[in-house]
Amino acid sequence: MSSPDLPIFLVLLPTLLLLLAPKTQAIQYSSQNKLFSEYIGAEFKGVKFSDVPINPHVDFHFILSFAIDYTTSSPPTPTNGNFNIFWDTNNLSPSDVVSIKHQHSNVKVALSLGGDSVFSQPANFTPVSVDSWVANAVSSLTKIITRYNLDGIDIDYEHFLADPKTFAECIGKLLTTLKKKRVISFASIAPFDNEDVQSHYLALWKKYARVIDTVNFQFYAYDNTTTVSQFLKYFDKQSRNYTGGEIMTSFISDGSKGLTPAHGFFDACERLRKEGKLRGVFVWCADDSKSRGFRYEKRSQVLLAMKR
């Protein structure tokens, strides 16, 4: 028995509803990956590479913290470029580096030189001479980099018992040599807005910018009352200081300093992204972020992966 004919609008109703329904838009990822970097291992809180969320749509750099040219004895003494490891090797071993890079093709691992302190005393940059420091540094770091299957170096000296010219020659020649020998594929520097620090890093930048790939500027070293507009002014200022450099924005996990994620950091980054100025984000540090669930690491990487 045939059913009676339905009015035409009822026949077309499902199609009309489908056409008029709001569409859910998927995230459109950028075809050119931005960089996300995170320092790890300095605070010995048991954090592992595998704890940190990794977005496949960004370039991801772990930065082991730190290798320092000081003795491991107490009290520590300078070694003129003979570097020792001061990160959490129990949880961040050579096999752990191989494993995380095997699991994630977008991951590279670097080590950072210097840092603020060694056994609670300043980690001073203390070369005996340019040539002797460079020779020792190339030799000792090549051994560490090879053993750990590392890809790059970050320069994070914050205290200096040498003038800016000597610092520039030591670090510049080190990076030039390691790149020429293909021991490393990338290098970064991590200055902050302090007169003495800037004088050393700007001297390095002026002569050796060609061997420096990114500037991990410590924007979190500014006061914790920093506003979005102030942050953007600081970013423009440092972009002028390090002309032509890939300037990374940054925040500190514990929210103690600078413009924090809870108070506008991502608003500032979104402004920079829309203006085509956001090259990447780095975080200090995974050790502190572990207890916070890496919430802001996840958000940073989603932002970086988006199209402009």
C-alpha cells in the first residue's frame, strides 16, 4: 500500500537544516612550524621528557639545564671551559634522549651552558684566555653532546668575570667551531634586561649573530606587575637590540615574575601572532610545571600551531 505524497517543503526540510546548521571549524595549522622550547632538569624534581606534552605541529626543543665549567666538588671552582653535567641525569639520561627523539620526530634536545648558580654560588664566566677556554670547551662539550645524542647549545651565562669582548670571542668561536664540525645544528642565547648581561650578549650578537639561531630572551625577568602593553614594548625593544634575530617570548612556570599566563601572557602572544611577530615560546621550567599539569605548555603549543 503506497503512502500519500508529502508536501515538498517536508521533503526538502532535512537538506535545508543540514545546510543552515553551524559548521564546526577544525584548527587550521600553520604550514611553517613555530618553535616551543622548555628548560628541564635543573631543579631535580624527577621530571622526565615523557612527562611533558608534545604537540606534533610545532618544533619542540628540550634544553637540559645545565652544563657548567665548574668542578662538581664542594665548594665548586672554575675549570676554564672544561664542562661538567649539573642536570638530573637519573631521569634525563642518554637513553632517555634517544627514546623521546624516536617517539617524536619534531623533538630536538640541547644543553644550556652556565645558568645563574652552581651549588648556591654564582656560576661566573671565568676564562683564563680565549684560546684555552675555547679549546677546552670544544673538547669537553663535544664529548657530552656525542654521548647524549644532543642537537644544540643554549648560552645562559648570567655572571661574568670577563669583559664583553672576551665573552663574545669565547662563545662566538665555540659556536662557530661546533657548527663547522657539525657537532650541533642550532644555537640559542638567553639574555635578560640587565646592563651587565646585555653588554656581554650584545657584544656577542654584534659579531657572531650569524651562528645564533634564536634569542631566548628572559621576559620573565621583568617585574611581576608587567602589563600586556609593557610586555609588547619590551618585545619591540629587544627586537631592535637583537636586530634580525628570532626573538622568543617566555614565561616562568611558578608565575613569580614577568607577565604570567594568568595575567595576560597569551593575550600578548596573540597580538604578536596576528602581527606576524611570534616566532616561538620558551618556558622556565618543566621541573616546576610538572606539579601544575603542564597546562600552559599545552596552551602555548596550540597557539604556536595555529595559522596567522
